[in-house]
Amino acid sequence: MPIADDGLCAGPCMNATRRAYEAYRQAIIEHADAMDAWVEAGEVGDPPEEPSLPDVEARQGEPRFCGRCKALIKVALLDLDNLASELQAGADGHRGNVPEGRVSGSRSSGSPSPTADLLDKLYGFLADVEDEWRDTWGYAPRTDRVHRGAHPRSRRIAWLSERLEGILGSEEHVKFGLEVLRWEVVLREQMREDSVGTKSPIRCPHCSERRVVRQKEGFWQCGACTMLLSDPVERQQRHDQGVELETKQEAYAS
């Protein structure tokens, strides 16, 4: 099933559906081969049973991504700034050193500062999309085209997040949303072994304070009420709170 085929959501909510339809497509091919073999064998016995259509949910894009996935991408985009800042702080020696092993999804460059290389690639990705969108819609060019670092990166993310609805609705930028989600995974993987003290963007589901930090591998804790959250729970909270934020923004806009 191609990305955004027939108006379906291009986001991760459709991953299970895509896998199911790919398995169904393969089953159709195998059934055709089995039918050929059955005919060649003289059609003895019952013919091979046809595969059944998968019973899965198909969410529509609005127009490219559904509301849930748009909210998830927005949360991930804003979280890129937090994650990148944590990595940069570690690389600069302001907290525990970040491991310099190979990052999943990236190539080892042999650079003395793999973290700096990684963050430079992230900045280039964000800046390229901003430049394309500025050019498409006639915005003035960026004025800070030379310097890179935490502050320019924050400006790129803020600028893109303000226009995210339009960008995600553009057929030419479907991959941008998926790349944002991929970048979040890459940065979190880079921090995986040295992430104690990393601050989560969520509000604590128990006391609503924004003081949830990573305590040890696989767990987060609220600094206000001491509630513990596992990695899956923290990630689900980021998704759910992003959806809630998107709903509130849509209600305010209307």
C-alpha cells in the first residue's frame, strides 16, 4: 500500500494496516501459484482457499495525515529541540558524556565529534525544509544562514511548528513528517545509554507538573509527586497530550 494511497493517512497509525495489506498481497501471489499447481495436477480435491481481506482500520488523511499523527509529529518536532540540547550539553561537557558509538540509522563518519555531526545533519534537514517552504510561499529568506547551534535550531523548529499544518498538508512534504518521527528515534537512541536527567516535555499524568525526568534505563519519574512512568507510558503520554493540544488549538481557531 503506497504512502497516502487513496487519501489514507501517511503516518504511523497506518503501519499495521500497511503490513496487513502487504501480507495479503503476498498471499494473493502465493494463492495464484497454488491454483496453477492445482490445475496442473488435474484439479484433484478442493481448490486452494483464497486469502481473506484483512480486517484492519484504515484512517483517512486530513489531507495527508490524520489528526492523531499530526499531533504526534508536532510533539516530536518540539521534542527534537529538547533532545538535541541534551545531546549538545553532553558533547560540550556540561553533563555526563554521551556515548560516541554508532547511531542507528546514521553512518559513522570517523569524526572526533559524532554528536556534533549528527546535530549538524539535523539542523541541515530543518533548514532545508524551512528554505523550501519560504521559497514556495514567498516568505523572506532566512537572515541567519551561516551560524548553526542551539539557538538557530530552536528558531528553525519554532518557525516550522507554526506552519506545520500547512507543511503536513503538502504532498511534496509528506516525507518531512515521517522524517521528524525518524529523527526523534535517532536522537533518543543516541541518548539511550546516558539519558539520566533527560527532561520529558509531558505533564505528569498524576499531578500535571512538567517535572518528569528520566531516572534510569526504561523509567521516568515526576520530580513533584514522584510518580514512576515506564518508557511506553511516557511515550503514550506524549502522543495523547499532543492530540489534546491539537484539539484545543482547533477549538480555539474555530
